[in-house]
Amino acid sequence: MHDLDPKLEALKERGWQEVAAINQALATGQIDEEGWHAAMAGLIKPAYLAAQNPYAQAGHSGDAETWEATRGFIAEALHRDGAFLDVGCASGILMESVHRWGANQHLRIEPHGLDIIPELVQLAQQRLPHWADRLHVGNIRTWRPKARRFDFVLIRPEYAPAARRTQLIRHILDEVLVADGRLIVFVGSEERGVRRVESTIAAEFPVHGRVEIPHAGDQRLVRRLFWIDGCGA
């Protein structure tokens, strides 16, 4: 990690040092993959549950304005009506957002949520009682919906160890997404000239679209997402 710029890494991920330590523990066999998920959940659970607003309860350090500035470009991946699964839904604020962003584009987006941490699902159900039955506890790496598949699924790369990302995507395409659905990978912040996350996936899965916006904190960074359309698209 001595070659990394701490300021830049902190802009990409506030807990980057802790995440790096967890990844190192997995790589050296100190923990297994179940332990990896438990350690990652242990990083965010106390901070999210102690937060005082739905943005912070979803890991965002700003307010409604900065949320829109840093997440609003997700709307560019919405191209039709459909059911949307937010993986790692936390407080459910993104569920509310995609519902509104879709309506702004004259789309009917039906939001659902999944989180590996039961207490966060309970928090979202308390905030959004009208969507309580759309919120589920589970690990997206193995979770299968009981009632229906989804037209959109949004994930973050950190929902699986880097070496398992393609397996995660295959599971979602085969078991969670409708045949012509769209898997959206919300990368977050990356260096402008290097698509690190996409490069770990694109060799196996075609990328059908991408969006990036400038990062307000450092011109060397951009915020990115890309999507993979199902085989029936």
C-alpha cells in the first residue's frame, strides 16, 4: 500500500485501509470468504446504524444535494419501466431515489431492496413501511428471489471479493435478473484513466453501456457506473 496516495484512496473509499486489511486477511488465509463478508459487514453496521439521517445510514457523508450530485447519474441507466433491486439497500434511500428519478423520466420504477445486515433491512422497513414487503435479508452471491426476478439490479463491486466478481455477475444474470434485464455496476470513484473494476469483468461479460461524471473532490478521479444487459436484451 506504500505506493498509494492516501488522500486519493480516502476520496474513493473512506474505509480503504480497513478494507485493504480485510482483503489481505482473505488473501493470506487468515479468514475465509464467510469471514470476509462478516468483516465487511462489521465495518459498516455500527456506522450506518448510529447515523442520524437516511443518507448517512446508506454510507453517504453529505446531504440531499450532494446525494443527487453523486448518485443522480444512476438514472441514466434506466431505460424502461420495471422492478429495480437495490443490493446493499441500507436505509432504502436509493430505492426512494430511483422511484423518483424514474418518474422524472416518465418511467414506472418499482423499487426493491436487499441487504446482508438484518438490522439495516429493519431500519429500511421502519422508514418505508409501504415497501416493507419489498425488503429482504440475504447475500446477493447466493440469494434467489422467491416471487419474481428483476428488470434492473444494482450492485457495488465490493459485494464480493475481487476474484469472485464474475461469479457474482453470473449468478445475478442466471438467477436474479429477467432474461432481458439490466445489471448496473455502480463503481463509485476511480482514477480517470483506468477502469479497474470494469477490466476485471469485461473479459467475460460484454459491457453494454457506461456513464461517468467528474469527481468534485479531485480532478484525477471520476464517478462511474456501467451496465451489462441480459442475453435476452
